[in-house]
Amino acid sequence: MRRLQAWQYLIGIFSVFWVIFAVVLIFFSDFPFYIISMALTTITMLSLLIIALAWAYTHDY
């Protein structure tokens, strides 16, 4: 069986983190909607950047 690459693990890790972060921000904080959406968008973009860098590293780019 083929081993998963680092970027595939990162997708799962960041997905779980994003969901937990979203639940905490939505249900347990008093922030307005635009602050929550900016925070989630920022986390998503940074996660995508890290995943893209990990993918590029494993594919020798």
C-alpha cells in the first residue's frame, strides 16, 4: 500500500482545525459576522499556501 504524502495529511489536519475554529468562533464568541468570515478566510488561504508549498516540495518544484 502506498504511503500518504505530507500534503495529504495537511489537508486533513487543516480541515479539522478549520471546522473546530469555525465552531468556536460562531458559537462561543461575540464577534460580528464579518470578523468571523475574515478570520476563516485568512486561515483558509494560509492553509492552502502551506499545502501548496508541501505539494511543490514533494513534486520537486
